[in-house]
Amino acid sequence: MKRLFRVSFDLLIISIVPVLSWILLGFILDSNLANTFSLTYPLQCLIGAIVAIFGTGANISKYRDKNRSATDNGIFYGILMSTLLFTFIIVNCDSYIEFMNMDAEIYRTFCIYSLIQILCQIILMLNLNKYYYQNKNQQANKIASFYNLINLMTLIGTAIITRNQIITSIVASAVLILMSIVISLKTIRKIDFHLNFKNCIRYDSSALSCSILHFLTYLFGFSNSFQFGEEYMTAINFATIVTDTQWDAANAIDTVAKVDLAKQKFNTQQHIKNAFKLHSCFIISILLLSAALFPFYKPNLLITGVIIGLHILDFAADSIPRVKMCFLQLEDSALKNTTHLSIAQLLRFILSFLPTPFCTIIGQICSSAYELVFSQLNYHKYITAQQRLVATNPIIIDEASGSLEN
């Protein structure tokens, strides 16, 4: 549990600093800037897609494919790919803002800053993943804390001193890029450009698929929801702010599970128990954060209550499928697991086109229900098959128990 909290602490900081930044920038520079968080929220899903291949996949490849340089090669290729991708998005920034039904003149400057911030978050996560798989969680905590503290101080400090959006975004972006370069140089030891891309994708293909479909869901879903007016935009932005940090931190459950699976030290029930504890903390934090920020944002109580209530319901049901799908991904069939998760996320994507401002949260709940049923049925089926195999072939008892219930 201590290790889970350490990893979730990193993800919590990485997620909460951008949230806090937009809240403070809204007070210091322009109240409209708080909406930038929702404007670029879909693009944050690309973090999971890139880290799935070049972070998680590469680290698992180091152990399963016996490629000692896989982790460092993954960081290098991940930085290269994400830099090219976000450079393209920055060049077409105005088109993206207009697609999201928002004003490019108001949001352009900090939309570009937000894109650079997301790019640097990807680079940070690629580096931190190496420390997680080396069991250097405390060192990862220090790096994440230092990085985000400097980020927040630079951004808010420059905004207070200059009261100028362009100067603030340039200074903050330069500091982020510099820190990302320094952390990468200190983390990467050897690059030989040899990486089994096929296996890196296979080892975390479900996370890759989900991240891409999440991106499409929020891209079209938020664009759809924002058409219903400012009242819904404010409520959605508020609900996203008070729940996004927790959803990001919940990925610690996947990270810790995959580390143990890669090293064959996995215990299903213990991981589910720890996940329940972590989710309980998240639900409490959502309620406290909502109460604290409500007087400042003043969103519509009914609209906000519906969205946040459904998020809490989703958190309450998330522990079992999250842990069991990590297990099925590496121990059963990556193709089958990814296919079912893709079906769930595709359902979520389709529902994001519903003619209602609640389209994204409706899709989220339906997708989670599918994942819960799938994970329960397929996990039970896999365990039953393994028990029958062990019963008919006692010679492999030790090997089988090593990857099952320990």
C-alpha cells in the first residue's frame, strides 16, 4: 500500500499542479483562462497513449525480452514522437480551438502553453516510469515534487509580476522545457535504438487503445457539450477540475500491478484491496474539493451534482476491473483484453455524440459497466482453466501459482 501511495503521489502532483495553475491564472490574469483546462483536456489523453508504448511497454520489455536498454530507448523514442506530434498541434492551434467551439483570440496564448505543458508531462512520465520499475519510488517522488514546484512557482510568479499572458507563457514554457531536458539527460544511460515496438505495444495495448479512444471521446464529446451554452461549459469544467486529478492518480493502481506482474510478484486480492483504499480517499477528496471551490466557480448545482455524482459512482466500481484487466493483459490474452476494452471505449465514444450535454459522463458509466462485467467473467474463466490444468498436470503447480494467486 505504501508503494501504491508513493506512485499515486507522483501522479497526483503531476495532475493537480495544472489544475491549480488554471484556477490561479483565472484570478490573476483573466477569468476565462480557467476554461483552458477543459479546452486542452482531450489532449491529455495522449499522455497515456505514448507512455503505454514507450514507458510501460518498454519497461516490461526490459524484463520479458531481456533487453537491458529497452527503457532508455523507449524514453528516447517517446520524446521524439511526442515532440513531433505536439509541434504539429501547436502549429494548428487556432483550428483546434475553433473545433472546440471556443474563441481563438481569447485562448490562443495559453492554449499553446498548455500544449507545451502536456508535452513536458509526457517526458516526465516516461522518465518516472523507469524509476518505478527499478523500485526507486522515493527518488521518483523527489523528481516529481521538484519539477512541479518549480513549474507552479515560475508560472504564477511571472503572472503576478508581469500581468502579461504572452510573457508568462514564454517564461513558464522555457522553464518546463529546460527541466525536461535536464531530467531526461540524468535518467537516460544508454541508447542503442533497439526496441521491440511490437512487444511494447502488446504489453500495454489495452491502455494504448483506451487512451486513443478517450482522446476521441473527449474531443468530440466536449465539443458537443459546449454547444449547449456557458452554463454547461462552466459545470463541466468544474466537475473535470475536481475529478481529473483523482482519475490521473488512479493510474498508480495499473502501474504498481504491472510492475508486480512483470516481476511475477502479483497478488490479485491484495491489489484489489489496496485499490479500494485508494479510491475511497479519492471520493472523499472530490467531496471536499467540490465544497471548497463551489463558491468561486458558482456552477449550476443540479448539473454539477449529476456529473460529479456519476464520477463518484464510477470510482466506487473501478477497483476490481482495473486490477483484473491488468492481470488479463499480461497473463491471459493481450489481444482479447484489448479487443474488449476497445469495445467498451468505442461504446463510450459513440455515446459522446448523444444530443445532450451529459453525453461524455453517460458514455463513461456505460463503458465502465461493460469493463466490470468483462473483467469478472474472463478472470473467472482464466483462473478456472488454470486450476484444471494444474489438476491434470501437477508438475507445473509451482509455475502456475507464481503468476496467479501466490
